[in-house]
Amino acid sequence: MNGIRSGEEKMYEFFSHIIMIILSLLAFLPFWLLIAASFTEEHTAVREGYKFFPSQFSTAAYGYIFQQWAQIGRAYGVTLLVTALGTVGSVLVIMMASYALTQKDVPGIRLVSFLIIFTMLFNGGIVPTYLVFNNLLHVKNTLFGLLLPGLFCSAFNIVLVRSYISSNIPSALIEAAEIDGAGQFRIFSQVIMPLSKPIIATIGLLNGVAYWNDWTNGLYYINDAKLYSIQQLLNEINNNIQYLSSNANSISGIYTSNIPSNTVRMAIAVVAILPILCLYPFFQKYFSKGITLGAVKG
Amino acid sequence: MKKKLLALTLAATMGATVLVGCGSKSDGAAATGDGAAAATETTAAEAEDGEVKHIIVTWVHYAGVGADMQAVTDAVNEITVPEIGVEVEFMPMSINDTMTKYSTYIASGERMDCMLLLFQDPLQYYNNGSLEPLNDLMDQYGTTIKGLAEEFPITATAADGNLYGFAPVDQYYSMEGCVYLKADYVDAAKSISDDPDHVYTMDELTQIFKEVKEAYPEIYPYNVVGNGINSTNLPVGFTSGLIYDSMGSGVHSGVLLGEDSTEIVNLFETEEYYNYLKTVKEWFDAGYILPDAVTTDSTSTDLLNSGVTATALTSFNPIVYADELANMGEGTVPLKTTIPYYQSTAAGLVTWTIPVTAQEPEAAMKFYDLVYSNADLMNLIMWGIEGKHYVKTEDEGVIAFPEGVDASNSGYYNTFGVWGDRRDQYVWNPVAGKEPNEAFTKAAMEHKTKAGIANYQFDTSAYTGQLANIDTVLNQYLPALECGSVSDLDKTYNEFISALKSAGIDTIIAENQAQFDAYLEANGIAK
Amino acid sequence: MAKEGKAVKPNKKHIQWKKTIAVYTLLAPALIYFLFNNYLPMFGIVIAFKRINYRVGIFKSPWCGLENFKFLFNSGNAWMITRNTVLYNLLFIIVGTLFPIVVAIALNEIRSKIASKAYQTLILLPYLMSMVVVSYLVYAFLGGETGYINNSILPAFGVEKKIQFYQESKYWPFILLFVNQWKSIGFNMILYYSNIIGISPEYYEAARIDGANKWQQITNITIPSLKPTIITLLILSVGRMFYSDFGLFYQVPKNSGLIYNVTQTIDTFVYNTLMNQNNIGMSSAAGFYQSIVGFVLVIVANKVVSKLSPEDAMF
């Protein structure tokens, strides 16, 4: 902004700060509670509930989880790899498809649009999807089993990106390039991609988090412990604890050991989120201001 | 234009159907039809060759697979290969996975030769065609099991006469309700009887809770929580003193109340159950129950270990008694609420089956039979390798951990006792040994319910929808009711009963009664 | 200056093959993926109409008409669960459109880059958590005995009596709305924000020179630029009208039976009913029911939009 800012603008900014501060607090406080809870001594937590400042500090929950630190380390690796590959791959595929759909003069494009959107409306269900990926494509116990089912390309993303391209990248630009003799691939890589940084970051984040938090693909397609993702591993620990508590009376011979179950769940959640938190700042820059459409002129 | 698009889409979908139809159908067929055929052929051939058959056996766990799994598998094969020519491969699955994955595996033809159904109703699996009928296989290769089945109710048979699964032989056969009071609070409870077999009424329990609460005001004596309650796991059986038999098909299809009854009733509509709820609510109001009981995330064990509650609700028998002594401390007193009695165990919560995706059903059956007849094999699979995972003590049949090993770091620790003839299973505490179990079973056999005598199975295949609806109602109301955590008991209770009725419980019970009466008559059992 | 010459106009008779092939090549990976991931499994829809018997396989299993659908409508719950699902969705759509836009505009007004980044990171935190963890945290606040509100906040106002949140229906529409927005604001805001920051500052300059005040700038420049995104998201939400966020409605209320009348949706009802049943016919029927309704709604919504604002119609 040039020149002296008016009182009105200052007031808007002031209220915006207020709104954002309140929201940030609301977002952050529960997170702090989560961390505090994970460092609380188990019996104290059961007796008194979770507090922002633990009345009795303990790292037992983390100790329990990291007994299997080798497996956890490998699970982190698997998840990182899958997230990285999946995000990059899916963003590329989605960007290509979305740009293609904006070219309304190509025959059949409207039908293709409909077919893609239709996939958001009807779902065959878990079992048929499993049959296709397992029996037809044999992705079981491979990285593809974690990368492909359900997550790799979603019609929702395509619709979003197509909408973004239509409204933010003027067709005049594309037409100019076509007239200059550029082929579609060149237009895609040299016009569309550079100008789409915000939306690329957006769906990158959406897909990245989806990959990171996913555990259902692992549940169905992965039996080999070497390929467990971190969420799958942590979910196992959690669910098994649950099952035992509701069925311990039904069968003798169950020897329950002293698992610090409540605080372990909190520690599990922290362990699952931390890496994303560390990586998010790198995405940040794509959302900041200053990305202009300077190329639009002319 | 729209119509054209829709038509195209439909055509595409149908075309796709054909494509995958070919693919998955042949896979499925390979596992079922062709698989069975191939197996019979090759068995005939290989019985002559003496070639070793390979089978896949599910190994259910809850705490993970120890490092020595392979070593134990090898030791198992050292027994099975020479004896029956079968090589075993274990397929570890967590208990949670078995709930969700079995259907998918079966639907996609995933191979399993021996499948354990734990905490699940096996009848559903049978009804949707997932299980092989075992009658012929049992006659040919399962002679040990067959023999045991004449003595113990371990086989599960469907209404059409097909045998579809069998359970391990338990160390004891009986049920006895019990409330265990933790050792720390026993001194405060003056009303505890000197007679260890005294059967406590709910009023006597109230007195004991009162005494504990007076001595320890911050404690909640009665340890019931909502998150453990569902239609198969109800506190009423442990606390109320009611003897009821759900006839192997669950409370949602009605129960027999009392030893001699042949009239199937809706447990929840009976006066006895209502009175039980009233007393539990009084306990809640008096502060004997955790106010957050319905919604807390903590398990009842957590609460007990954290010093919030004082009791554990479970059945009494020598095995569980030993467990509770270990978990709650020596000096823990079992407050029994019923006499030992024997009830129907028709469709058990532990069922070994051979699914339709098995490729070597004969070998599977041979393996099963060997587990029942060979106690060493059974103990090997249960506890691991002697010297490494356990050592024998001077007491016969009692084992302990070796130096430096315990439950958390042992390389092999099997938590589910589901294998073979468990009367010969090694135990960790002499209290749980063979003798006390036999005595206990004997006492229970003197009090058999009518369903226990009959070994009857209700055919539920036509009622899955209604049963599902009834279960929903149960799971909606029972946690709050059984925890006493309702502001207006009568209002909620009446809502509960009418919800059950609109879900169709009376029809189901009538149907159950009709089948039961017919069965009793056909088998010459007096009413 | 652009050359005069071959204008790129849609010409029905003269299809540009080179462009067509290139465009379809760009589409190819996505289309192949959808074929395998979505279209081939659609054969599974037939499962809703069959009584599945694995011995003969899915394809040979007998047909059973609409029998698998009965459990949805039999128990007298059908009205309640449908009403809950639809009403919550409408509520979430309205609030979930206004609120993120307000926040996105607010964030846009922040000049300090450091503050802006900090706010963005913080409000995204809830999005990264799984709903299971959120349910534990909600319990930490709302728990009857040990909850923060009952133990610390109410006493600070001099209120001694504890509120049993998990047994009183009246609080839950607000609680669920709050949790839903709290968790998704970080991400939803980004969808709008990335559009806002793409608006050329020249527009604002021109407006300011013309004497427009801040409010006029927002309503005449910022919000109209969001129109395509808003409409797209609206149509998609309409298609999901019979679906709900399972984690939100099942985990957060801790599946407490006493408040079912305001927390039970179609998805949680199906889950609760079929949890012990392992009946893929019935669960497939429930999914089909939701899909069919959503499909019809999307077609209708799209038709409405294509009459009012043709360039924003989805197809």
C-alpha cells in the first residue's frame, strides 16, 4: 500500500488482529493441553483429569511407546516416503488434469468433467475397491498399496484447481501462448504451473496431510511390519487396548499388564503430529502475499 | 444431453462390471471350487508321496508379535511335520484386525486354512457362506476332537446340521458371578462373611460399599464403566445374583431366567432386572459409582490401579481368581453373588473354523486334531519354548518366567488361551491348577440350566436386520442404565423398553421359543 | 501486439487434433486412476441388492431386492437420523462458508509478515489432529468430574453445581458446530485466502482512487472474486447432504446413548447397527442410499446454478 494509511484501514487491521489472536489461542490451547497430558503420570491423570500444568510429571507414556523405537523409526520413514511421493505425484496429476478440463473447446471435455465429478457421488465400497487393488492390481504389501487407493487423485481437488485456474489465470494469456506456437505441455509447464503456486500449495497441503494421517490403506493392504505407517502402528496400539477392556471378562487366560493407556494415547497423538508441524513452515511461503500476477499485463 | 451422459455412464459401469467380474470371480473360484478340488486330488496323490502340506493358521494377539515368533514356529513344525506331514505358517493378526479384515479377506479369496473367530458371532460367518462345513473332515481326521465333543460342548452346529466350528476344551465349565474387593479395602469392610462360599445379595453389597466409602470417602467402591458395556458384556451377570442363560445367541434374542425355566423372556423387561437397576441407581446417588462412569475413557482396570475405584466385576473361577490375585494383590476377596452354575455355550465366543478360502482343508483338520491330542504342542504354542520363555516349577503343571524375563520383554507371550485341550495347559499359579478346576466344574454341574442340558442353537439367519436394530437399542441405553447414571430412571427405563419393542424383540423371542420348544420335544427333554 | 490471424475459436467442423491429443494426454493419468479406483469398484453397488454368500461368490449370490435397506427404515429412527444429518449439514454449510471468508479477509488485512505466518500456523493446528484425539481433548474440557469447565471455569463464576454435558442434549448442536469449525477453519480459510491474495492490488488502488471505503472494497472486489470457489464448494456440499463426518458425530460425543437424539446421524447409525454384523449387503445398501440422494441433489443444484450463473456450473 502506498501513502498514508487512513484511520479506517488501521481500524480494520486492529480488529483483524483481535480476531486472529482469539482464534490462535483457541487453536493452540488444546494443543498445549495435549502435550501436557502426555507428560502426566498415569494414575494422576485418571484421578484428576488433564491439566495445563501436570501435577505430576512423567515420561512413562513416551517410554512405553519408544520401547518399540526401531519399529517406530521405520514407520516414520515409510510414512515420510509415502507422503512425499504421494503428494508430489498427486499434485502433478491433478494439475495436469485440471488444466486440461479448462480447455472447453476440446471435444468431449464436458463429458469427461461429468465423469470425474460423478466419482465423488457414487462409491462401490471397501470390499470392491479392495478386490480391484488386491486381486487385479496386486498392490498388497507394496508401497503402491499405501500410495494409490483412495488418496492419489480426488475429484474434489480437480474441481478446486479447475476453478482456480479459470478465475485467476486469464485465458488471454493461454491464447497468446497458443498463438505463439506453444504446445499444451509447454503452456502447462511455463504458464500454468508458475502462476498456480497458491493452489499448488493448497492441494499439496490437503493431500500431504491426508497421506500423513491415513491408516486405512495400511490396515487393508499391508501385513508386512516393515511397511507399517506411523498412523497404522499407533492405531493398532490404541485399538488393541480398547478391545481388551471391553472383552476381558469373556475369556479366561487374558493376562493384562500395566499399560498406561490414557497418557499413552496422548503421547501417540503428539508423536503422530510432530513431523508435520516441523515441515509446515516450509509450505508457509507459498501462502504469503506478494505473489502477483505480474505477467498478466499486456 | 444429460440423458446421453447418464446412459454412457451406465454403459461404462456395466462394462466395468463385466471386466472385474471376470477377474475377481476367477480368483474367488480358484480359492473355493478349484481349491477344494485341487486339494482332494493332491491329497490323494501326496498321501502316497508323503509330501509335506503347508497351511496358514491365524494367530490372534493384542499386544504385538514377539521377536521369537519364528523360533516358536520352527519348534511347532518340528512336531507337526514328522507326525502329520503338515507345515504350519502363522498369520499374526491383532484382535482389532480380525473384526474388520476377515470379511474382506474372505470376499477377495485371501487364503486362510485355519481361522480363529474370537469375540465374534460365528453364526453370521456361517450364514453368509464363509465357513466350510466340517462334518466329513471331522469324521476323517478329527477323531480326538470328536471324542472330546461327546464329553464337552465344544462343537458348534448350525440348524441345518452342519458343523462349522469348535472351541477349545476349557479348564472349567461354569459361571459364577462375583465382585472382587481389592486387598487395600478389605479391612474397612466389616460385613465380609467368614465363609468363602457365601453368596452375597445386593443389599449385603450395599452394606459393604457403605463401609468402604465411610473409611475412604474419595473412593468409588463399585467399579462399573460405560466403555466396557455392550450387549455381550453386561455387569448384571456379575453383580445382581440373577442366574440367566442367553442360550448361546445373546441377550438380544431372550434368555432363560433361573435354573429350571424353559420360558424365554426379555431379560430387560423382568421385574428382577428393574429392581437391579433401581439398586444400581441408589449406589450412584450414594456416591459409590464414579460420576463420569458412562463417558470416561479410562478402563475399569485403569481406575482400579489408579486408586479411584475398589472392585473388579468378573466371573469367579480358579483361573480368573488367580488372575485377579495377580492384578489386584494378595488378600483380594471375591464376593460371590451366585452359586456356580452351568449354562449353554452353544455358539461360543471362541470358535476355530476352516474358511472357504482354505486350500488345504484336510491338512488344516489334521493340525487341529494334533493340537487337541498333543499337550506338548498345545503348550508350545501357548507359552513358547521351555527354558527361553518359561521354566517349570516344583508344582505340577505350574510355570514361571525365567530369570530376567517378564511379560513386557519376553520374546514370545501369548495372551489368548484358545488352543486345544486346556485342562493340560500350564498355569502360572497353583490356585489355577487342574484340581481346583475340576472341583469347580463338578459343583457347577449340579446346577444346570435347561438350555445347558439341551445344547440348542437358535437359527438367526432370517433375522439379521432386527437383531441389528435391537443391538443398537441395547448399546444406546445399557451403558447409562447399568452405571446408574440416569436422572430419571423410570422415564429412561420405559423409553428403553418401548424402543426394544419397536425394534421387534417380542417377535424374535416368540420365534426363539417356538424353535426351542420344538427342539426340546424332538430330543425328549422334559420342560 | 498479438498477431491477427487464426483466432482460437471453437469451430465445430475443424477440430484441432494436435491440441486434443495433447489435452487428453494431460488427462490420461487421472483418468486411468479413476477407472481403477472409482469406476471398476462400482460393480460393488450390486452388493446392496444381494444376499451375499461367499461360498458361491459375490456374482452368483442371490438377489434380494430391497431387503438390505429395511434396517435403515424399520426401527423408527429413520426420521431422526435423516433430520440430524441434514440439519447439521445445512448449519455447517452456512457457518462454514461465512466464517472462513471472514477469517481469510481478516488475515489479508494483517501487514506484519511474521504475525501473519504465526496466525496461519496456529489456526492450522487443529486440522492436523485426528478426530479421536480431539474427542479426548473435548472430554478434558467437558468431563463431568475432571473436566476443565466443571473444575476451573464454573467455580470461577461462583457456580458449584457440575454440568453433565454428555447427558444433556441441549448443548450438543453448539458443541458440535464449534468443534467442526475449530478443526476445519485453518484449512477452509486457506481455500479462500489463496484466491484473495491472487487478486491484483491494482483493483484496490483503482477503487481507493475512486473514493471507495474499506467496506466497499471488500464487498465489491474481494467477495465477488470468491464467487466461483463459493459456488463450487456449495454444490459439492449439497452432494454430501446425507453424509456426515463420522469422527465428529461418533467420537466427540463418546457415543453417549442419552444424547443420541441430537448426535446420531445416518453414518453413525449404520456403524452402530452393523458393528457386530459383518453384513456387507446392509452396509453397502446404506452407502447406496446416501449416494443416490446426494447424486440427485447435485444434479438439481447444478441445474439451478447453470440457470443463474452459467459459467460457474460444474458440468
